[in-house]
Amino acid sequence: LTLNNGTFAWTIPDTITAQARVRLSDPADATANDISNADFKIKAGFTVSAPNGSEVFTVGISQNVTWANTGTVPNVKLDYSTNSGTTYPNAIVATVANTGNYTWTIPDAISTTVRVKVGATTDVDAFDTSNADFKIRGALTLTAPNGGEGFKIAQSHNITWTTTGTIPNVTLTYSTNGGATYPSVITASVVNTNTYAWVVPDVPTTTARVRVEHVTDSTVFDDSNANFSIQGNFTITSPNGGEVWTVTEIRNLVWNWGGTIPNVKLTYSTDGGATYPTVIAA
């Protein structure tokens, strides 16, 4: 007996089930038939469109997860992975109406190997995932010095910033050219407490800026919004109030200073410090 082979291209219908079988019979004789030996499954199809790889999301912001699917699926679940999709243990939402879109508030799960999974709530086999890794990163916002301050050489001034997401350590650097470059290291790595007591260096400038940066991710940083000044530090010790000096006497003017300041100018006031119009030494 020679058996013939037959084929038919069947467009799978929207009848999702785990108990599907096919029956083949002779139209002229229904007793001549055969059926599938066991059940097979008809499942929904999913395609994640975003995030689908290479995106960079910041902790705390809202981003849309989008997908398309075939078949009737009333509800879906969304999960994410931080190990390139090896596992998806992190729930975004356990069940939500299947609208093809979900607004996701990015969690504090900093990683460069994140992927999203969207699937049917009732069928573990019906899902799709991001095609490639995307990134979740934290954020830093410098709050001081942020422009206009005058920092005195050799004095301690606090650098402050805010942090979004878990960033264990930061690098602090400063610029003396208005932020064109940041070649000068304040500290290469310090525990991120959102503040650092900086002993101001001997680099007088009117175009200083500070940068705070994630130690292991140079794309996460913030700079002073505008220039501040690093200034020499003067303290007059004599005369400093209460002295009585007589005309034609010679008295020493005495002061302390910090920073490289080769020359000074001395003036005096006769109106309680409202103005200093008279030059002692230019």
C-alpha cells in the first residue's frame, strides 16, 4: 500500500486553547478519518516594541512599555530582568488590561542589562521580551556651589547634591575654565552622602565650577549651573576696632591671608565703612 502525503496551509484562528486537535475525514465517508493523537495548543502571539534595546531610562521617570499581540488576551502581566533576560523575577504589574501600552515608573534597579517581558496572565507560553538590553541609571543634581558664590582659599565649604536611585560612591572634580574641562580631582571616590566638605585649593579664579559624577558610570553627573569664584582669604588683625591712633604716628597694618596673592591694595574709610575712597597703598 502506497500512502500519499497531503498538506494544507491553515491560518490559525483566534481560539486560544490548550486542548486543540484536528480531524481529517473523507467528505464522502465520515467513517474514513483520523484525528490528532493528543492535544496541541493554540496561543496568543506577542511582540514587544518598546523598550526593545539600547534605551537609557533614569530612575523615577515614567516610560511607556508598548507591545502588539495576536489573539484575544484580556489581561497581560509585565516583568523585567536585570540579567539580560536569563530570568524575569521582577514584577512591573501582575495583571492589567491588554491595551498595548503601560506607563512604567522606572524602579531603582540600576543596571545595563535590563529587559522587559509582556505576556498573557493565563498562559506562560504566550509572551515576548525586549530584543536586546537597555539601561536603567541613577541621577545626580548639584545644588552647591551652583553659581555666584565666593569661596575663600583654605577655608572649608560644603559641596552638596541630591541623588536619584542607588549610587553608592561619587567622584568630585572642579573646573577653572567655566566648565570646559574638569581636570582637577577633589576626591576620586567618596561615599555618597550628598555632601562633601571641600577645603578650597589655592587656585584663584572667577570661572570655577564643580562636577559630581557616578564613580562607575561617567554618563551620570551634574555640574554647577554657573561660575563661582575662588578668592584669596584676608583677615585684618590690626586695626580691627577700638584702637586710638594719632595723626603723624606710624602704625603697622597687619593681616593674615590664604592663597597666592603677590600684591595687595590698601584703602581706608572715614564713614564707618560705607565707602573706601582713599588709597593708602595702591
